[in-house]
Amino acid sequence: MELKQAIVIRTDLEMGKGKMCAQAAHASISAYKKCPPKIRDEWERSGMKKIVLKVNSESGLMKCFQECVRAGIPSSLIHDAGLTQIPSGSPTCFGAGPADSEAVDRILGELKLL
């Protein structure tokens, strides 16, 4: 089984590049920690493949996140602390997996790369 992680970021918030990178890092680590140790170890050995995708609304982000959760893909939704560019509590992105690449693609395969 090929594993990958997907990070889905909202573009409608118009975050700066550094802010987006920080939010993506939060999502990656948080989703990773929800995975079983066997999956984490296998993903690390195989090069930690990941993709970063975009959605243009909060509703789009939530729809994709909920579909990943329903499919059993370990996922973590990130809410901003509100210390810089974004209002406190705003959902900015989510991480999904690492999980089976085909399962991730079934849900998120229509999204464009960031």
C-alpha cells in the first residue's frame, strides 16, 4: 500500500505564504500524531509523501474534512489562534493521513494543488 498525507488549505483567507506554511505544518504534525505507529513508521520509511491542496471557502474545507473523517482517514482540523493575520478560531486547513493514497485520492483527488 502506498501512503501519503494531504494538507488542504483555504485560499479565501488570503494568508501570507509564511502563515500558510505554519498552518500546513500544524496540520501535518497533528494528523500524523493521530495515525497508528505502524502507519507512521511505514510512511517515514517510504519518504513521507505529501500533497498540499486548496479550497476557496470554509464550507469547502469542512466538506472535505468531514468526508475524510467519515472514510476513516486520520484527520486534524486546524483553527487559528488569532495572534496575527486571521481572526481567532478560524478554520484554516486540515491534514489527512498518512493513509492509503487511493483512499485519499477518492476524496480529495478533484482539488487543485496549492
